[in-house]
Amino acid sequence: MCGIAGAVSLTRSAVPRLERALAAMNHLIAHRGPDGEGVWRETGDVCGLAHRRLAIIDLSASGHQPMIGSNGSALSFNGEIYNYRELMAELKDGWDFRSSSDTETILAAYAKWGTDCLSHLRGMFAFALWDGDRLFAARDRFGIKPIYYAVIDGVFYFASEMKALLPFLPEIATDADALAEYMAFQYTIGEQTLFKHIHTLLPGHALTVQNGEVRVFRYWDVHYEIDWDHSARWFGDEMRARLSDSINVHLRSDVPVGAYVSGGIDSSLIAILASREEASGRIGFHGKFTEFEGYDESAYAEAACSMGEIDLRQIEITANDFRENIENVIYHLDTPVAGPGSFPQYMVSKLAAQHVKVVLGGQGGDEIFGGYARYLIAYLEQSLKAAIDGTYKNGNFVVTPKSIIPNLTVLREYKPLIRQLFSSGLFGPLDERYFRLIDRSADMADEVDWSSVDREAVFSRFQAIFNSERNVKKEAYFDSMTHFDFKCLLPALLQVEDRMSMAHGLESRVPLLDHSVVEFAATMPANIKFKGGRMKHFVKSTFADDLPGDLVKRRDKMGFPVPLKEWFSGELNGMVADIFQTQKRRHREFFNSDVILAGIGKGEQFSRKTWGLLCLELWHQRFHDRANEYKRLIDTDAASSFAA
């Protein structure tokens, strides 16, 4: 895993100050690659590539990047191609391999198959390849690895992180459409980012820059073609085989591999299954909160590690850690995204980086197998409707009024969300109901100046994804919900996964997000994945013997719960108030600071409203208020004095 960046002229003329531009971009992503750096420039400066290296496979100098192929093509690559050994064997007759690096397999694959090389790659990746005529850039199927771009004054700039593009922007400003999406979901759902002028290359997409044109295209998608012909046992046996194979290739590394162990099903399962393989480092990492009751999940992490004979290293995370590190978290995230789990992940990644260079994680399990409580809340409403209408007896219902009752204790902490959902629009269209479930702007009527953003357009963009029959035909409500989260929420969580690990020069791998696993899971009927409304029913039943019994039976996993309510109303109240006082003094566009200040500490225990608004203000302070510092990186030799 590494950091990439570069620039290409759309007019075939020289990129202005290319050498300085590449140096500035490499400086801004230096944390991603502590093991080396490099730049490459095409004749006439029409194209340039930059790279920061984190050496994982082939630690020798032959793995240095940008890598130049025997045919003259140049490549800057971030990620891992897990089937590189198989590709080398397949391509060796047509390519003279000079290294044992997975990087070189991309050059060889492109030489043989062109842009169709992507269908042959198994892994996580973001890369840019210059073949002398065009730039070809691609991102992996799920968005595990990032790539962003901006077209400014006839030049196509790209990088692993948005901050590396800031020196070239005409201004550092907020994109109003992206902000509207963030206020609704705490992530964006399209190619726009919170930075005006910067776009993300979406998961499963690639692009070419040629003849003055940037052409973006999709090369992969997930389709829910349901297999009704096989039993739950058959699906279980097949999934065990596929996940085992995925873990095996995810352990390919020339450096030790550890694992995140949060105390949940997914990370515990990955860590335990990996511990049975010879290549595993059998070392786990966990962050815990012990100041307040209800936040400490270390007992579950310890049970999982005991079962897998894994050496568990733990860090106790405090309010003072938040005070000292939250600005770094926002800086490395590039933009506010998702919930407060990014903070403990930053801390745990810092711990892990002291021991290993690679960790395995369980990201993706909730979206693939149904691990969010809101799916149960959605079905609670639909089962009530079916009971009233008497229709649940007429078809193959995933959840019935009778089957859902034993599972409702999971929702004990979600009463405020249920109350909000049921307060309006009860039994309405499914897309409206799910939007209401995930819309985090419902209680921010006064904090945001909604007249300055197009709130209605957010729902329209949501509908286009949620109701897409290209992916989900006419099967279960469950598939529509998980598909939206897979397409939109998961990339946001992977942004967190990537940034919080790479902030410390640590590579994070996610074996559940192997396309063989995901494509197979998409064929499974919802009543096997989510039988009777039991969250992650399929995973718990299939892998019951591989997990501690208490972990399988638990009903209170919150997913990196952070005691924000207690901190923000107590020890950190002054810090939070000071941050919003700064917002007030600087008259931020879009926000009503007086209302925000009045509401500090008043939210429900697991409310993320204050978190979302706080992150936005810290983002403004770190990037918008320091715009001149980024601009100076290409105007002078300021890189050496730039303070991250």
C-alpha cells in the first residue's frame, strides 16, 4: 500500500511547474509511504507521476515506483494485487518480469489485455498508468483504495488524498450539493466531494485521459440475481470455502500481518480464521473505553483472541486522547465522513503500526450480511403493516410479526430513532421510509441554512440508487437497503479505513471484500441472510463453531461506540464550545452558530449531530482557513516548512 499522485496535460503541452507540483503532492501524502519516494516525468512534461512507498511485497529496490515497464509504460500504484503469483505464471511468456512485485503484474496485464486487465485483478487498488498515448486510471471494485482528481486550467491532477490536490485549486470552497448529502447521511453518495472542484473516482470505475478528454466508465457492479435453488447449508459450505480462500490470499505478504479485533462478529471471525493459517502473525489490536459504563467491549475481543490463540494488544482511549488527536483525525480524513468510529480507529491503528505493517479487518460484513439495527427497525414497521393488512401469510416474507419479536431486544438503545421514524409517514413507500431512517438532518432544522443547499435533490439522488432495478430486481426490501449501504455507506467507511491506517504507515486489508465473496453473497435470498429479523443470521449460523458463544449470542454491539455525550457534556465541553465559538466569529456559510452552541451536550446518548457539525468546523479550520499555505507549496519552497 502506498500513495500515488500525478498530472497530465489535456493539450499535450507541458504541465506548468510539473517538477514542483509532483514534489508538493508527494510531500502531502508522505505519511502513506515512509519506505521510499519517487517521481517520473514524460518527455516534454506532458505527464508526470509521483509515488510514496510502503513496502509490503518485494521489499527490494526492484519494487520501486513509479515503475517503468520494459515497453516504456509508467505506473504509480497503491494497494495489493492478491493473485499476483497466478498472474505472473499466466503472463510470463509475454512479459519479462524484472521483479517479484505485484505492481509489475499490472503493467504486464495491461500490455496483454488493455483496459480489460481490470477483470483479471483480484485485490484492492488505485493506480494510474501512462502508456505514451493516454493515462489509464482505475479504482478497485469496492473503493477500498482511493483516487481523487481535479481538472484545472487544462491539466488533469490526481492523487490518493484530496489534500494533495488543494495547491492547484482556484479556491478552497465547500461544494453545496455535497454538503447537502453530508448533512443527510454524514457521507456523500456520488462523485462530488465536500471540496468544490475535486471529484472521486467511484468504486468499480476507471477513466482514461486522451485527446483532451477525460472519459469515466464503470467496469464492475454487483447484481442481486437471487439463487432460489439451493439450501442454507449449501450456501454456508460455499461461503466457508470462498472466505477461507480470500483470507489465504489476503495473508500474502513479505512483512508480518496482524488483525483489528473490535469485539464484533466480523473482525473476530476474520482474526480467528486467519490465525489458523501459517502466514498469520497471530497478533490483534483493540481500543477500549473504560470511563463510562456500556462502552467497554474488550471482554469480547479477549474471548475471540483466546479462541484464536492471538496475542491481543490493547489501548485505553480517553477524553484527553480525543483532545490531542481529533484535529489530526480530520486532517488525515481529508473531509468529515461517517461516525465517530474514525477516532478510535486512528488510535488503534497507531498502536498496531508499532508492531506490524499490515492488519486484517472485518469491514464490509454489515453491508453484505445485514448487521445494522436499522434493517430490523425497517422490518418492524413492515411486519406491523403486513399484520394489519393480513398480507404476511400470502408470500415469502423475510420477517413476520411472530418471528421478529424475539429479536427486538437489539433495539433497546434505538428507541429515539424508532420514535422519529414512526412520527411521520408511517407505512409509506419503502424508499421514503428508508431515507427517513438514515437521514441525519431531520433534527437539524435550525442549525443549517437550508435555503443555501438543495435538500430535495438529495432524496432524488438517493432514489436513483435505492430503486435501481439494474442491481436489485423485485426481491426483498432487505436487498434494496443493503445495496444502498453497500454502494454509498461502505465507500465512506473505507475512506475511514484507508486514512486512519495510512496516517500511521499501516496497510489495512479487508478479506470480506473479495469479489468472489461479495458476488456470491449477492445471490443469497434475504430470508437466509436475515432470517426472521436476526441480524447477520447467516454468518452467525454458518460460523457458530468458529466464534465464542457469548459473541454469537450478544445483542448489543454498537460498532466502535465512543462516549461523546459524556465527554461533550463534561470534560470536553469547553473545547467543543471553543470550536463553535470560532465558527461563529468566522461567520461560516451554511451554519447558524448560535443554535449549535445552545445545543451542545443535549443530544441522545448515541446521537451524531454534534459530531457531524464539529467535524465540519474543524475541517474548515484545517483546510479552508489555511488555503494560502497549500497554494504556497507550488509557488515557493514552502514544502519543507509546511506543518501537517
